[in-house]
Amino acid sequence: MYNENMDNDLLPLLESIGLKPKEARVYLALLELKHGNVTQIAKLAELKRSIIYVILADLIKKGYVSQLPDKKINEYQALDPAIIITSQKSALKNFSEMLPYLQTLHNKGEGRPKIHYIETLDGIWKIYEQINAAKKAFFITSYLQIEKHFPNAVHQWIRDFNRGVFKVVGRHLIPDNPEEIKLGKTFKKAKQKVKILQGVKQFDMDFTIYENKLAITSLEDEPFLVLIESESLVNSIKPIFEIAWKTGKLI
């Protein structure tokens, strides 16, 4: 198990800005050590010494770690975490400057729906993050099925809603069973609107409308997601969602 002195909440945070899991562990280990050699880093990060050399080389290349000069045994130190913010701002600025061109490429053939098929958990998770960044979203979903494939995701979302990380105004239609309702009440406290579909005890799909997109996720044993981008399709299917919402019961 990862060293209890490390703040495990920081690992996913560092991973979300581009560090690989093992890179995040090494970077956090160095922050705690102030500076250290490969043996010390490997012990604190709980990784094999042989892989530490490779990870350190990558972190040095990214500008997050430096090697201390004039040491008999090579020692390393983590650069100030503020450097990560600077790096991310620079990358975001470059991306923003290229965004109009990228959107031009993306919007070619505007009359036809764009359909994306995603079958990896990482890919599905990225779409969920995109949904949470939207202004509004309408979910017909099963929290329990999402938790099965993404452990602790629902609780993380609730925490982030409460912290104001996500500002999406969500309406959630969920199955009518005690465990789903318990989670639904927690979402409600996070200022989300939640209703139950009476008589529906379980379903293995997640349907979400947001912006001009419809995301359909199969949450069975091998999950996959189909994302359809089409303003006309979304406008056509919204009334069906609204009918389902009207028949639901507030919790």
C-alpha cells in the first residue's frame, strides 16, 4: 500500500494534469524528501530502484525534477509545484491559440451527426469529465453500475460538486431501489435535481444529454460509450427525456 504519509488525494490530481501514476508517486516522494537518492525515493514511493532511474529521466525532461550537482551519490529534488501550473498555463495558451483551427477541422460536414465509439474505461472517463464541465446535463443513469466500473467515482463527483469544482446543473433519473436512492439523496444535497423512475429497479445503461451531444453508455460487463454530436438529434430526443422526467418521483 502507498506510504500513509503521502496524501493519496494528490495522486489523481497530478495524474489529471499529465503525470503517469508512477511519475506522480516519485514526484510526491521527492517533495516529501526535499532531496534524495534513488534508494530513498524508491523506498518512499514503494517502487523498484530499477524503474526510478527511468522515471527520474522523464521527470527531468518534463522540467519537474532536477539533479543536484557535485554529489558523490546522485541526488534529486522536485522543482516547486508552481512550475506545474506555469507549464499547464503555457500548454493551455498554445491549445487555445490553435482551437479555432481545430474546431474548423472538427466541424467539417456539419450537416451530418458525428458519432464516436469509445470502448476503453479511460476514454469513457474523459467523456464523463467533459459532461461535468458542461453548464447543464440530463442523466438517466445508475449510480451503482457506474461505481462498479469506476470505484469511488460517484462519491468523488459528489465531493467535487460540493467543492464547486463542477458547476453543471444536473437532472438525474435513477432506478427505484434503496441503494440508488441513498446515493441520489447525497446528489440532491449537492444541489442536483434527482427523481426515481418508479417500478424500474435496475438498468445497465447511462443516457446523458448535454450541449449538442447524446452520450449512451453500456454499463454491463464490458462497457462502451457511443457519443453522438447533433443539434437536431438532441432537440428531437429532449421531449422524450422530459416525458420521462415528468413521470419520475422526486426524492
